[in-house]
Amino acid sequence: MGRPHLELGTHGRVRIYRQPSGYRATCLFRDWDGVTRQIERQATTKGAAERALAVALRDRGRSGGAFGITLETKVADVAEKWFSELEGKSPSTMQAYRDRLDRQVLPALGGVRLREVTVGLLDRHLTTVRATHGPALAKMTKSVLSGICSLACRHDALQSNPCRDVARIPSSPRHTPRSLTVVEVKAVRAWLSGDARASERDLPELVAFMVATGLRIGEACAITWSDVDLDASTVTVSGTVLRVKGQGLVISRPKSAAGERVLELPSWCVEMLRRREASTGPVFPAPRSRKLRDPSNTRRALREAFLQMGMPGVTSHAFRKTVATLMDEAGLSARSAADQLGHAKPSITQDVYYGRKRRATGAAQVLEQLA
């Protein structure tokens, strides 16, 4: 009758051997995947080798070897497993997480073993990232590290997530949303229409469309003629243009369900679209290739145009903020503005997109009764 198998998570008899450098303690351990493996530790004395082996067996039994994640596993290996298990994220989020792994996490912490991951280690790393790249990127790096450590916790390789105790990453001072007045919008459109370079880049009508809808640049670039119903004066927004590594420019679904929406178009926008109507393809393609337009190149072209017209600091996002602010001033609800802009929460529209510090708040009329 053969020797009985070890129970899962248990070890056999410990044997200690003398060697030139000291002592080696070894035994068989049956991992949680049912495979029996030899575990050993070395030290200068017999007792130290035995204690080191006992600690290794304790940690291995705690960490569940079936998943291959133990206190000895490197951060790089856990990071790749965490990334491979991500589901339900948009391509832009996946790309952002991948960039944080490749540029901030793996170069600095990839070789660190889980038993060496501490609050202090992560805190110092995030402080360096914030000083080098700013608070926004540091916060995303923290989210990635938290996901990695959470996976290690689920496999019992870590007792708690050290990211919970790192110092809070202060945000940059939030600037007052910059929205344009009606006069400024008309001036911008007139300047673009009269500039040869802007016309060559097909900016005048693209900007007019963004002003008429409040779409992001990526969303405007993703609109195809099949999304436009000129008879009903509507446009269906169901994606955004992203550049994905290995694929180039693609149309991706919005990050949230609120991003998928049908918007009404003002009559002047419908007339503009009728003048440039085509049968297929993007409504606003790349000027030369006539394929999908690159949002990054378009943002750069608009920055250059704003500088030339004497409006430094204004970005393409000002058009979205202008739409939200005009809706607010017209008495439309924050929910309506959020639906127009594709925000999941009206609070985002109110806090970030409404122009603030307006003089006509309505308080003067209310306070007349106190005279």
C-alpha cells in the first residue's frame, strides 16, 4: 500500500542538512492545486533554517498556491494577472491603465515581492509620481496599485490593501469653467471661416457642429452619416474615436450608458449638414485621408487657432461648457444639460461645466423685500 497523500495545505516531515554555507531545511508541501512541491530555506544555523522554513510554510499555506500568488510573487506578475482579468472597461480606460503599468508601476515596483510591499513604499512612489507627472496621473497610478494589491488580498498573499493608508493625493486647484459668450462663439466661428488654414483643416463646420450639440471632439469625429437624420433633425451619439495601440483609430462605445443618446439639432446646423451631406463614412473625416479623424490632431489644431485669434488658454472643451451654461441661463434643468452632454450625474454638469460667478444670480430681486 502506497504512502498516503498529504492533505491540501499541509507539509511532511522537515529534514535539515548541513552544507558548506550553513544549513538547509526542506520538506514536501501539498499546494492548493493538489501538486506536492519541495520547499526549502537556508540559513547559517540549524535553528534559523528551521524557523525560516516554518515561516515560508505558513505564508504558503495562507496564500493558496493554486493561483500562483504568494508573498514571494513579484508585483509585476500580480500586475499582469490583474490587468488580464479586467472586464467591462472601455478601450480608453484599458489603454490608460496599461500606460500606468508600463510607465509608472512596473519600472519602479515590478521587481518588488509582495512581502516587501508596504504603505511607506507605495506612499513614496506616489509622491514621486505626483511631483513628476501631476496629481491626476498619480491618482490613476494609485487606482492601478490598489487593484493589484486587492487581487493579492483576495488570494491571501496580503492581509490588507496598503493603498488604503497612503497619504491623500491633493488635487490641483480647480479653475472656474471657461465658457464662451454668444458674441465670442460667433466671433470664433467667423474667424475660423475666414482663415485659410482652418478651412483647409475643416475646422469651421466641425466647430459649428460641436457648438450645436455640445459633443466632445472624439464623439464629433465618430459621427457617421448613418447617425444623422436630417428629416427629424436629430443625431445619434453612440461612440467616440480613440487611438488604440496596435489598432490605430477606432470607434469605441462610450464609458457609460449616459454617453449613448439622441440629440435634437438646431435648424442652422441641419442646413449646414445638408450642404455637406454624403452617403457614407464619417461626417467630419480627416481632411486628407477621408477616414476617421484623429481627435488629438484636431485639439492641437484648435489650440493653434485659439492662440492666433488671441484667446490663449481656451480649449475645445469650452464649447461643451458654453452649451451647458447657455442651457442653465435659459432655465433648463441640470438633468437636461447632463443628458445633452452625456453625463451620468447632473452634479458633474453643475460643478464642472456650468459657468460660475455670474452677476445675475436672481438674488437682488428676492432681497428687495428686505428694504
